[in-house]
Amino acid sequence: ALNGWQLVSELREATGLPAAASFKHVSPAGAAVGVPLSDTMKRVFFVDDLSLSPLAAAYAAARGADRMSSYGDFAALSDVCDRQTALLLRREVSDGIIAPGYTAEALGILKSKKRGAYNIVRIDPGYRPDPVERRDVFGITFEQGRNSAKIDASLLKNVVTKNKNIPEDAARDLLISLIVLKYTQSNSVCYVKGGATAGVGAGQQSRIHCTRLAGDKADRWFLRRHPKVLALPFRPGLHRPDRDNAIDVYLSDDCQDVLADGAWQRLFTERPEPLSRDEKKAWIAEQDGVSLGSDAFFPFGDNIERAHRSGVRYIAQPGGSIRDDNVTETCDRYGIAMAFTGLRLFHH
């Protein structure tokens, strides 16, 4: 909850927009700022039947980054929780929320969740912690200065690639990725599009596995808006977690687990047509304009190759590898704009 609050409050400061995060265990499953959602994205996030405030839209997008992982999350909001956001939370499986305040109506809605056992935390937005953090491990107390690094547009000035153009929306998305990484278990890589995370690759022990994991999640995020997915004929009354699970399997190589006779009848009113591997590749190949942040340098150009396949066009990373030239050359080959921030964002 406390890391979630730090994340969304920094997103609010950096972008000037309401922000939300969906935390699971020690890392964000997703985070977003309050930009309007298209009708398609409302359908993807299962909120097309709701009236959304900017804050509610931010939480819908944050949770929609990885709805499977957000099951049983702890929500974090940068602004006072309003009625629309509370109504959205009420129907999702969530274990708690932290926000700087709650309207009376929102508080009443949330208090009714989980038979009154829903964790509701109000944090003073003016609170400033001690500059030294302490942690006890195996009876030993460690101390270090807290990570107070400010993430803003100044970090994106050192663009080292031939392509120097980072549009305003892409710069915003790069800042979102860096702030998310600041509170994500390292090693981590984060893909962002349209003010929301598309894939967070957390807690991996090699950089390429971060990039692949986050990229695979981003691909799944893109595929959820494929016409065949949007047209899946779910049985009336099927719960959202069951729909999420069905979509996840439908998009996997094990799609027959939900399409085989005896399986599809439990989920759909008619057997859906499979989404072929070629159709998936073609859909993902159309994606573009994705921003990517990394909490440490890329040691090899293979990370760029993988990122490019998921539509990455803009990158922010610390730099400092002995192979920076190779990484930069790979970016140049694909026309990717990359900024060296000089700032590592390890989080443990």
C-alpha cells in the first residue's frame, strides 16, 4: 500500500493527471493516469457499462494492464476516491485501497465490500517520511537513504540515437514507465502506451528475461482488443474473473482448453473461432508508438530486438553498458529514439 501511494503520488506530480495503481505483493501489476478511454478500451477493461471519472478511468486502465495478476490487488489512488471509482472497485476482486481521502458516498460503497472487511487506508498527502529507511533481516538492521530521486522531463534530454524526436505523449509515457520501475521489484522493464502500462516485467535475474516477460504481457494487452476477442460470446452472468481466465487461455497456445467440446459450453453460448498464430503475429505487428523504460542498462542489443517486436518506438534507460554502442546501433536500425537517463532505479 505504501509503495503504491508513493507511485501514484509521483505520477500525479510528474503528469498533472489523476493516477492509479494496482499492486500485487511487492510490485505493481499495472499503473495509469487519467486519460479518456476509447469505447474499445472500455470494452477491453469491462467498464463500458459505467460512467467513468478521470480517476476511475485511471484505475480501470491500471487494472486492465494485467487483469489476471490484479486479482486480489491493493489499489492506490492519487486523488480523493470518488463514487465512480468506488463503484468500479466494488465489483472487482480487490483486498484493499489507499488514497488521500474518500467522498462520503465512496466510503459507504467501499465499507460494504467483503462484508465490511475491505481494507480502506487514508494517507495524509502532506506526510513526509524520515530520510533514512531501516530494514531488519535475520536480526540485523540495515539503514540507507530512501530513494528520493525526482523523475521528470530533464531525464529525457540526453537522446543518444539518430532519431531525437520524442513527442509529448511519448515523453509522458516514458516518465510513467520510470516511476513504475522505481517501485517495481528489480530487475524490471516496463512497456507503456496511452498513459497506461501495457506490460511490467518484474523481479527477473537477467535483463533479457525482463524485456521478454514485459513484452509478452504487452502483446497479450494488445491482443485483448482483437476483434475476435471482443466478439467472444460469453454466457450471460459469467463473472469477470472467469472471463479473464478464458481470454488468457484463448490467447495462449493451449486455447483448446477452452475451445474443445465439453469445455467451451461452460463459458460461451457458441464455440468461438480460434485466433491463429499468424493472426496474432499480424495484429501485434501493427502496434506502434510504445514507450519502454528499464531500471538498469541494456547489456546487449537483443533487448532492443525483442522490444521492437512489441511496437516500442521510444526508450529510456540509464546507459553505462560497455556495449552501449551496440544497443544504440540496434535502436538506429529500427528508428527508435532512446534517452540515457544516467539513473538506475533498482528496488528491493
